[in-house]
Amino acid sequence: MSADLPVEEPARRVTDPDDAVGAYSWARSFRIWDTYFAIIWLATLVSVLGADYPGRPVRVTAAALLVPLVPLFVWVGRPVLRGDPPEERRALAYLVAAVALFLPSAILVGETRLMTFALVPQCFMTLRMRRALEAVAFINLAPVIGWALVWRPGDREVFFNGLFAVVSLVFSVALGGWIIRIIEQSQERAALIAELDASRHEVSRLSTAHGALAERERMAREIHDTLAQGFTSLLMLTQAVEAELDHDVPQARRHLALMDETARQNLAEARALVAGGTPADLEGASLPDALRRLAARHQATLDVTGAVRPLPAGPEVVALRACQEALTNARKHAGSSTGVGISLAYTDGALTVSVRDGGCGFDPDTVTGGYGLAGLRARATEVGGTAQVRSTPGDGTTVTVRLPVPSPRSAW
């Protein structure tokens, strides 16, 4: 029978020393085994003392042999059983001592065999399967054989006691299999709980990392679309003033005034960025008003079509940032500071903003790197919109951003 069983695996398999959940669950459930052992031992002691046969001196002797089982279990058995995993050499020593106290008592008084129900589970909990089966067979059969040799009972008594021993052995094997399944299931559940807990911590860590990365990307876009563009404008205006000081002082003064306005605007954008509020251009103003001021700073024109209406902050911020990015690119790369036009269209369920310049243009397929256009597309995607760049070398560039917004009827 043992050939079909896993003879090389301990009956109690605990292979993960880091499984704190499993260890904690086992420590709590061990109280059940303490109670179980106490009940079986007490019932055995009462049965031995209350038996009708043999005489009282023999029954008292058998009961006295059972008493050391209690300190043996408390001081030696419990630490062995709670080992993770149990140390088999110590387990063998403990079981040999327990059987040495149990066997003489079981030979003297048959009622002592009730104690097998406490010893058999411990065999399966501490020994490998083959040794556990050998120990269980000895615990069930040796007392009957010894009892028959000492007391020389009749054939009928020997038969029924032998039959009881065989039935007890079969029951012990079944009980051992059940114990092993329960322990394995408990360990599997503990492993799953530990894995789930580790996965939860990993998800939390990844979520935190993703949130930090998203926040860094958002701040990078905000800085690029506000402060970096403002500083770029200031640098270009400074270069223009240096070229105009000698021959066109009035124009230089106008550019200086524009530098002052741009610097103040940049300061307001920085304060809004730190405070996490709306862009300075949109503070207390509508989107068309903000775009008019932006167009004036960049010497661009603005065309608004459709019924102007209040919109959620998200689409308006994206539209404003898209215009800032497109206007800055037109000033830096298009080779044209005039002929730049902005169109803003309010339609049913959508807001479309386009920036068109008449500059040198470029081939979009050859553009690599850069943050501006990638950030513009990312902004549009975050609010469910799209960003499109159309350009041809020598024929200017058009940046179009289309954003979904509540329609007038749904808002009503």
C-alpha cells in the first residue's frame, strides 16, 4: 500500500520559511490539537481507572504510566509538532518515548488503546509517509499482540481484539490521509494569501510609481507649454531688441514692453503651476479672450466660429496649451513671424482649434525627438481628443486639435 504513496515527502510539508501567514494560521490552529490531546488523554485515564478488569493495582499502574505523557507532550511534543518543518530525528525520539510509556499500559489494560487516537495524528504530522505508516501499524497492533501474550485470553477475545486493532489501523490510515490533506490545503491557502498580499503590495508599488511618472510627465508638459515657451519668447525678443536699438528705437521699445508683459505672464503661469490652479490666461476669462491675448502677443489673428459657451476646464486648458505650443513652434521654426492665424470652432459636441502658419513647413515623417508635439498629442488624448499636424516643405504648417465637449443640448 505504501508503494503508491509519496514516501520521500514529509507528511507536513512547509517549504516557504517566509510564509508568515501560513505560520500564523498554523500557530492558531495548534490550539485545537492541544485540546484534542487533552480530551483523549483524560478519556483514556478515566477508562483505565474505571475498567472492570484487571485488578485495581494493575489499573493504577497503567494509569500512572499515562501521566508522564502530559509533560512529555507539553515540553517535547508541542515544540516538535510546531517545527517548520518538524525535525524528524527529534520527532522519532519523542514518539519512541511516548510509545514506551503507552505500550506497557496498553498491554496491561486494553482500554489504554483509546490513546492511539492521540498518538496516530502526531505520527502523520511529524514523520514521512512510510515511517508514519510503520509507526501507526506498530501503535495499533503491538498492544494487542502484547496483551494476548501476557494475559493468555480465549480465542474469542483474541479475535475481537485483533479485529478491533485492524479496524483501528484502517481508521488511522484514513485519518492520517485526511490530516495530510487538511494541512496541505491550509498551506496552499496560506501560500495563496501570501501571494495575494505580495501582489497587492506590488500593485500598490507600481501604482505609486505610475502616479509619480504621470505627475512628472504632467509637470514636464506644463513647464514646456508655459515657462519654457515664455523664456523662449523672451530670448527671441531680446535678440530683436539688440538688433533694433541702433536703427529702430520705437520698435525696440515696443518689444521691450512685450518682454515685460511676457515676463509678467510667465510669473503668473509659474504661480498658477505651483498652486495647481487654472492657467493664468484662463483665470477669470473665457477661452476666446485668452486666445485673443495670446494672439496679440504673437502677432497672430484669431477667428472664432460657433456659439461661444462655458466648457469644462480640461478641454479649454488643452486648447490653450495647443495654441501656445503651435505659436511658439511657428516663431522658432517656421521662419515666419507674420501670417499666423488661429481658428476656434464651437460645434455640437466638439471644440476644434487650429493654428496655421505660412512658414517654410517640414516633413512630419522625418521629425524625431522633441517634446512639444508629443506632449500636445498626449494632452489631447487625456481628454479623449485628437491632435493632427499637417505640413509640407515650403507650404507652412497647420496644427489641429479636436476635443470632445458637452453639446449645448446636453448641457441644458
